[in-house]
Amino acid sequence: MRNPIRHLAHNLIWSTGGGVWAVWRVEPAAYRHASRAAKDQLLADTEALIRSIEGEYRLISACGQLDPAATVERMIKGVDLAASPEYAAVCEQILDRLEAVESRERSRYLAVPLPEPGGARGALAAFAAAASSLAAGAGAAPARIKPSEVTAKLAQARALRASWPGGIALEEVGPAEILWLHARAPRRGLDEPARPRPGEGPTSATGLGALDEVLVDEGARTDRGRGAGALNPFAHRHLKTLTEHGASYQAFLCLSEMPGTFVFPGSEWLAGLDEFDFPVEWAVCLRGVPRAEAEAKSRRQARELQAQVGEYTGDEGDEARAPAPLIDAIGALENMRERLSASASELEVQASAILCVYGESAAEAERRAETLRKAYAATDYQLSRPTGGQLTCYQALLPGAATPRMLSDYTQYTLARDFSMAMPFSGDRLGDEEGALYALGLTGAGMLPILTDFSLGPRIDASASAAFVGELGSGKSVAMKTAAYYVLARGRRSDWPGSRGRVLAVDRTPNQEWVRFLESCPGQTQVIEISDHARLSLDPLRTFAGKPAVRYTEAVLTTLLQVRTMTDEDVVLSEAIEDTVRAGEPSLLKLAKRLAARGRTDPEAASLARKLRAIAFKGQARALFDPRLEPLSVSGADAIVFAVSGLTLPTPEELASEVRLARLPFEKIFGQAALVLLTAVCRETAFAKATEFVLTSWDESWWMAGCPEGRALMLEMVRDSRKHNCAAHFGLHDGDDLGVGDEHADTLRGLLRLRYLFRHRTAALAAKGLEFMGLDPADRELRELVMGLSPAAVSDAERAARAGECLHRDLAGRLGLIKVLMPQDEAVARAILTTPRAEPAPAPADRAPAVAR
């Protein structure tokens, strides 16, 4: 088979058959799980683009294999592997895992032949194309393309693109990617080449003879035996392509019939191809016909149809004698004419669609083709298998190849809106270009690796803070811990001296699950307990210095001592704190002594000193008042975890009542003060160094957001996180855990860009979760999807296979279904789960326990 490319430059193809094509890659928009408003917007954007292109063009979609090595290269890009041995080991294990599964990524392209200029220039261009075609047929080398022609055609292509609406994102495709489309076509289903990333490869290419090294066998005649079916052409409607990489069997189907009417949503016949468990590639050869031309043609068709009706009715004029299909055709034509005349920008779209399935054997390709045909037949879309036209269909999927004449037999006539309902530009691409393998995409054939760089947000002027929402046991804590692991494991960057990833976590669990987890992660971990077992001091006067020491000590003590703002006690306390800091080597005990000394003449100071002495002897306050404890150094450890299982906070009902607020037990008052202190430590640590990305994880953060002070502190962290190269992650059972009807809560909810929604088994909570994700809470299908994520009442094997499923909205605002993967680190995997497990049975008394070898 002869290669149709004569020359490549930028996103332009000079075809051996004449003419120049311009090719753009289409950036897909999230669709399947998007809100109805987002779906309507994508439909409007697609329709606007389709309406703006007149003449012939082509849409092409390919499902290329992902190269495991290329994926891992994206995972390690920018990471200092010498300083990150644990992450390097994880990447090696992931490489082995990716090589064992098939991963594919759908790419979409718009290819448009550029109009030839009129007059003498047009005649010269046509002559040059004909001469090139004759030279190619004679085996001679085609004439070289002049740089001036490249410049003129590139300007023409860019002017054409500028005339289209901008709702659909289009990027110029480089020669390397165009060559990839042609090189992988004969190798579908085999060892395919990897798609070049944007910007890779040269800006021009010649000497494309290697693309000719393909043998095509229509009907796979070389495989036929001498049986009874060997000569039956209908039993061999597939194509065999032979290259040095082996034989690929490909079957092509053409869309031969569509429904008479279209509804939206419900007519996404191109987007629906991602529902199959095998890859389906496609191309649609399109021609946009202006309204005036389409109306003239429709009038002729109407007269012809009426004439046919007259043949059945005769002189009596009884239309009941005419066949029903003829009457239906007249009605459909009248509807199209009415819609054509309703808008000056409307045009007719003539579409010829080809679908491609493939396999490593003819039987596999045939089976997939029949599965596809039957599935679409059930929805009034008829697919035909052209006998003897498989090679022609194969060529239609290649940009730059001439449009086959055979496809005119399968042309469907629609309007721009009807064709746009097929959703040719929809997709579910998620994640970042670089980052850790955080999840697998659960859309389309094969598992799509989802890379996430949790430190990316500040580098692109966006917030990296995130919310993880789900019921107990749904997987949100594992997802938060996995994110924390990758911040620690890959935080040292080769292009950023002094960089590292750090994690601060608040652990309220009695079994200290975050302590156990972070101690298994890379780097050094400090554990801070606020209890009578405290090992490090959180005395704010010893932990901080200068103005921060004054600010945070005032904030903690006004809460702890229940001091009202701008009272005499408040003024006395503030003065004493400043005096203690100025005196050097400050501490809360020295502050208490200073207040006691001042209390000889000042009753407010005496009262404050008595309260401080009383609190200092309470067990929980040891972390604040014990001078024997070493003060916390916020610049040392890679991970700092605060073990605060003994802390309790006031309920929203207590905070709303002046009477109940005045009677709060000391444990809840101390909990409020400790919350202020923890947030202060996290804030100062996160903001200390711009070279360090600091993630603060607040699992089960409803306890923090339950009071106004907590919500205000959460909001302060999120608001300031971007400019200080840090982020906060919040684990929630419900989006309302952030508060309802509160200014801080509403703002906080709006600033959390990254969102993850895990399982909820009640319709009410599932609906609230969908609303938090920006989706329609009344959508029954979406509610059932959320209620069915990571099912619990299934076998152990299925539960393990589906653990980590969630809906995810990424940094770019795209939304899709993913499965979070735990890190490929045995120690971390053992520490990350909190599912209770039976302890091993003790050895019988008369037998010694087995010795591990």
C-alpha cells in the first residue's frame, strides 16, 4: 500500500494525491459524568464549530497504546531519584505492573484540506499536485516543497483556525504525531509505537518511504484453507495488515442508517464507543453544505418525493396508498427544511462514519465487529460491513488520504446540531502531565493511568487544596494517605535546590493510624502528643519567635482562659506576653510567674496567674507547660503528626447557646485552644520556606469545621496556600461538614479545586455529595453510581479489586471515574489500611511457636 504523505511541516500534510491538509488535535471535554449545564455547553460549542466549517473535512479518533516506560518517565520527570530511593523503587514496581495490563488513550483529530487559491496560483498548484502524483506513480522522487509555500500554507491554516469559535480546544499537531497515526495503523492491536507527547519531534519530515513497508490482504486470503467457506466473501469482511511486527486483523463498519429524530442527552453515538471493553477507533468524513445550497437541494428532493407519492395515489389523491416509509421521508425532509430556514448560520452536514475494531486474530476482530453491530442495532443505528471495501475504509482513518468515493453510499444527511449530539469531542481525560501514578481511569477500554502531582497547583498559580468526601470505610482516608505518601516520596526535585515535600497531619484516632502510616513513609517523622504522654513541647512561646510567638500565644490563651476581647484582662494578658518575649527565653511558666508578680498590685493579673497555674497541672496541658520537654522544631522532620485522640470540641449546638457556652467543660475549652495552636503550627510550618511544598492533612475534619474558629482557620490556610507553596487536604463525610450558610464555609467550599467523592450508600448523602462535586443531585443515574462505588457486600476478591473507586474533579476542572491505587510499598501498604483484622491464633501450650526463616 502506498503512503499518501508527500511532505510534512508543522501541522500540514502535502498529500501525494494533491492538496494540503491541516491537522489539529482536539482536547476532549469531560462529558459522561458532567452536569447537565456542562453537557449543554459542550453541545453548543461543538455545534458552533461544526457550523463554522464549510466544505470537506474529517474527524479521526485513535486509541493508542500507552508505553509503560513512557508513563514511568513522566512519573520520574523532575524528581531527584538519587535523593528519593523509595520512590525509585516504587516506579520500578509500577513499570512491571503496567507492562502486565493494556492501557489505551483516545486521541481525537480534526483534519481539514486547505482551499486552493484561485486564478493562476490555483492552476499552478493543481499542476504541481498532478505532476507529483505522476512522479509517485512512476517511482520518481516528488519535487521538494519550497519554504515559501510552507510559510504561506501555515499562515492560511492559522487564519482558518482563527475564524472558528474557540469553545473547542484545538492544538496544532506536529509531524511526529501525524507519522505516529500512519505508523500505528497497520500495527493496531500489536506492539504499537507510543504517541509522541506534544512538542516532541521535528517541525518537518521528508523521506517517508518506511510507511510503504506494509502488506495489506483484503479478506485475509493468505489465511484461508480449502473449506466450504473459503470462497464466501461475506465470511471474510476484514483486513489483514502485515509488517515486521506481525499480522493485525482489522474489521471496518460503516454507519448505514440513523434514527429519524435525535434527543439530547441520548444520541451520543460516538461518545458511546468508550462503553465497550475493547477499543473502537473511528473516522467521520464530513462535508458542510451552506444553507442556500442545502435548501435548493431539499426543494428538488421534496418535488421528487411528491412525484413518487403521486405514482401511488393516481388521480384520486389518496395519500393512504403511499408506503409509510415514503410518507415518513417526506415528513423528515419537511422538518429539516423548516430547521434550515430558521437560522441563517445553519448548514447541512453530510457525514460518512467508519468504525474500526481489531485483534490479533481474524476471529477476534470478527467477534468484536459483530458485538459492535448488534449493540448499535438495538438503538436504531445500523452498521454495515462493506464487502471488498475494507482497505478503502482503512485509508479513511489516515489524515491526508483522499476521501474514498465508496463512502458516498453511506452518507447520512443531518444538521449541525443533530451531528453534534454524537459528542465527537467528549472524553474523560484526567490528571496531570507529570506526577505519581495515583489512580486508574475507569472509562473506556483498558485502564488509563492517572498521574497526579499534588504540588503542581502553586506552580501554575492555582490552589492545590483538596476535599475527600465519603462515608466511613469508603476509601477516603486511604486516598488522603496515598497523596501524603507521594508528597513525601517525590518532593525532592532535581530542578529546585533545597526542595522537599513535607506532610503535617492531625490524628484523632485512638489507634493512631496516621502516626503508624507516616512512620512507614520516607523521611523523618515527629510525633506530637497533646496528652499526659506528650514527648515534645507545644508551648507557643518556645515554639515560635518574635511577633508570631506573641500572636499565637494571645490566640491560644484568650481561648483557653476565656478572656473577652478588649477587656482589662485582655490588655493585661497582652502586655505580659510582650514583656515575657522581650525578656528572652520565654515560656508559659515564665508568663505565669510574671503575671503572679504583677498580681500583687493588679487583680486582673492575679486572676490570670491563678487560672494558668490551675491549667498547668491538668494532664492534657503537659505539652504546653512542662519545661522538661524539648520544644518542637518546625523546620526539622519531613512529617509531623499531631496525636490528639483525647481532644474534644464543643458541638454546634453548644456554640450557638450563650448559656451552654458559659458552662462548657474544661476538656472542650482546652480542645478549642489546642485547635488554634495546631493550626498555628501548621500555618507557620507551611509558610516557612518557599522551596518546601507542605501538605496539611486534616482527616475526619468535621471536628475542626464544626466551630466558627475552625472554619476561619481552615479558610485562612486555603486562601494563603498558593503563594506559600503549600496545600490542605480535608477528609469529610459530607460536603456540609464544611458548614452551611456560613460565609467562611461557602468561600472554603468554592476554593477547594481538587475534589474526590467516594461511596455513600444512602440516596440523601449521595445527592449531597453530587451537589458538592457540582453535579445534579436529582440525577438518579449519578446517585446510583455513587451508591455503588467500592461495594462492601461482595466477595473479598471483588471488594479488593474495586477498592478506591471515586468520582474525581481534577485541577483542570475535568470530572471522571477513577480507582485510587495504594503505593507499591509493602511497609506502607501494611500501615495504610484501618480495616480490623483477626489476630493470628496463639500457638498451643504444648508446642513452641514456629520460627520465621
